[in-house]
Amino acid sequence: MPAGARPPVWSYWIVLPSFVLLWAMVAQLLETALLPSPQSVLNRFLEEANSGQLWHHLGATLGRVVVAFTLAMLLGAVIGLAMGRSALINALFDPLLLLLLNLPALVTIILMYVWFGLVEVAAVMAVVINKVPNVAVTVREGARSLDYRLEQMATVYCFTAWQRYRDVWLPQLFPYLMAATRGGLALIWKIVLVVELLGRSNGVGFQLHMAFQVFDVAAILAYSLAFIAMVQLIELGVLQPLERRSSRWRQPEPAHA
């Protein structure tokens, strides 16, 4: 298998059942509430799903992720594009970008809650502030690598600003935007859970916090696995097809007889 290639689908059908079997054996051997069996976790999952609580909290988390991700991608892409195209803007924003990249997410979350209160806007702002620098850095590198010959072509043919963006910049930036998207979602999922744990009254992070207080490991695992499944569905159904599309131009053209 070439380096960097994804493992075949059949490997999941071997590794995952083997992991569940090992989990069941260890749980049976220890017989402790701190490690419930897969059947116990499944029963808790079905209980939460049938009551509607699971879907309510998953929906709340997904809503925050969508809003924060959209805002972070838009702001980060604009800032990164401006920094990549202008040396002056890059010189002005680079120190701030470096500061935000090294600012711990937990500090940002606490400051937003202290300054604005335990409200939804503070929660979303904390996630956006943590994500924007990563998007900006990735898009800046893409903006710096834009082909100047295509720029000259756009000038010769008198492209409008919109045509230049749509037909010249966007196709070249698409792989970088996809890289920012993949890395962004992986980061945002984690930050949203911390935001919910510290200051929200719903969401998967809130439920994990409540389960932790009473050492309800079955609930912790049920919500965690549901959350992981939701992330994987988005990964397989949205991000991977987009990634394949973004790298299609790298594939060699088929030889013709």
C-alpha cells in the first residue's frame, strides 16, 4: 500500500469487531461498573436514544459546530488570503496570528465566559477564536503559491474581481481549503465539547460532565461513541468525497491507444 494511502475497508471489519470482543472479555473478567460491557453500553445508548435525550444533545453540539466552523472558515480564509497576497498585511497580522496559535483553547474559553457570561455567543466565539488562526495559516500558504502566469492571463482578458476569484484563485486554493476544513473540524469537535462541559446546559460535553459526576461510565461511553459515529459519518459522507475531488487534478491522465 503506498505511503499515505487509506487502509482498505475490510481492515475495519477485522479490527473493530476484534476490539469489541476484547472489550467484552476484559469487562467480563473484571466485572466492575468502571468498565461496562459492550451490551451495557448499547442498552444505555438505546435508552438515551428512545427517550430523545441523545438526539437533543447531539443536535445541540452539531449546531454549535456548524456555526463556529462556518464563521471560522470564512474569517480565516479572508485573513489568510489577504496575508498571502499583501506583504504589509502579513507583517501586521503575523505577530497576532502567532500569539493566537499558541494561546491554549482552555484560556480562550474561560476568558469568553468571564467577559460575556455563560451564553451561547461566548461559547461560539471561543471556538471561532481558536480555529481562525489555523485556517488563516493554511490559506496564506495557498495564496502565496498562486500561479502568477494565471494572474497575468486574468489581467490580459480583463477578468472582473469575481471572475478572478472564481476561475483563478478558488481552483488553486481548493486543496488548501480542504486541508483547513479537515484539520478545522478535528479541532472544533474537541473544543466544542470543552466549551459545553464548562458552561453550557446541553450538548454532548454537558452530558459527559453530568455522567462523570456520578461515575456513570456506561453513559460516558454511549455518548462518546454516538459522537464518534456522527463525526465519522461526516468524514465519510462529506469530507472524503471533497478531498478526492480536490486532489483529482493530481492524478495522471489515462493513456490513450
